[in-house]
Amino acid sequence: MRRELMQISLPFMYDFDRALDRLSLDPLHAVDLSGKSVQVPMPEGNSIMVKALGTTEKPVFAIEGATSGQEGRVKELFHFHQSLEPINEHFKGTSLAHLFEEHRGTPLVREFSLYGSLMKSIIHQQLNLSFAHTLTSRFVQKYGEEKDGVWFYPEPDIIAGIDVKELRELQFSTRKAEYVIGLSQAIAEGRLDIAGMEEKADEEITAELISYRGIGPWTAQNFLLFGLGRPNLFPLADIGLQNALKIQWKLAEKPKAEEILKHLPGWSPYLSYAALYLWRSLE
């Protein structure tokens, strides 16, 4: 397949520096902060470089190494395909207006692999962020593949065929190892079609996912938000969001769910961006 070098300009503000900062939190991402670029592993086995050439106010990007048809996927992953300006305008006059002005142009960048997004969400359950990244790195580096400095998540059928004790040796809990293997088996056997979820509604996807061991509402919402890039999700039970709102609203204690719920209609249909910018305020 022919690989192309293309250049695109965006007609809206786009803060690639903030996007790269967040991507760099995951040690598996091949991010070059000084060079303002990231290598993106693609399902077809090749990697694509996305590099900033312009500024936040006048964003221009080089996309290098894409094969025919992959440009659209890259644009969706990085939210190049839709203006971020309506989101910023929407939050003017809300209790998060200052936050959205500060982080204006920050995109919701999707995880590069749907399977990886689901595995990562399960591995990260009930762990501090540092060890969660360590455990995910061990998983990918043992069973995945590295090509030209870019890590690719393993294929589901590889994980479907391993034993729980192998993951226990990486410091997985027995239960978490069972979840990862069980879900990989469901995907490898075709019972769980995560690629086909692109066309389904949030509610339908959530109902399907939580029918599997190891996936509760928090994991399902994380997959919808970061795996599929759905724009209108706000995980109420997330402690980080509660702490961020406590700071933003200058409260003595974390706000209760009922207090947060009062604001959600005014933030909709961009709840995912409210969550993203609140997380960013703590990083």
C-alpha cells in the first residue's frame, strides 16, 4: 500500500501541546514533546506520525506514513474533523466558563486502539495512576509488539489463550486477570464486537459491556469516552472529577452527586469535555 505525506490546516483553535501533555502521561505512547509529534499505532500494523507545524491559533499538521483510507481515522482520533469552537461557546456563562477559557482548544483525543482502550480501563480499575500505567506497560510489553519504537497492543486471541497465572506473575490480581482473559476470549470468538460498537448508541453499548464480568458503569463510560470519543458522558462517581469541582466551585467538601446533577443539563451535549477539562485542571 502506498504511504502518503499530507498536510492539513484547521479553521479553529487547537491546542496540540495540551493534547500531547495528556498523551505523554501514558508511557506506552510514542510522544515527542519537544518535536511536537506523536506516533500512532494503526490496526493495520503500520504507524503514523502526527506532527504540529503551526500554532494553537493557526493549527497546521503533517500526517506522515498513512496508507490509503487511514487519514480519516487519524482525523477522528485527534478531533481534527470537527471545530472545537462550539464547545467553548457553549460553556460561556456556565460555572465552568473560566476553565473552558483557560483550556480553550484542548481536544478529546481518543485511545488509538479500541481493544487497548478496554484492556486499559480494566487494568486501571482501583489502582493509583502510576502503578496502573506500570501494569499496563508490563502487559503490552510482554504480549504486544514494538515496531520502530511504537508499542502495539496484543491481539485478543493471544490473551484469550494465556493462563491466569501468567498475568499473576505481572502482579495482576486473580480477579483482574480473569476479567482481561475472559473479555479477550469473548472478543476473539466474536461474541463481543467492539469494532461494531462505533455505530451503536451509548445506552446499548453500556448494557452490552456491563453484562461481562469485570465491566461496571465506570469502565463502560471510560470506553465510551476515550475509546469511542462519545461527547456527552460525565462519570459522576469519579473521585477526580469531584475533587476538581470542589476546587472550581471553591467548596469546603467534595460536591454530592445531586449537586453535580443540577449542572449536567446546562453542560450537555458536551459533558465529556466538561469531564476532560476538569481532569486536566488537576494534572
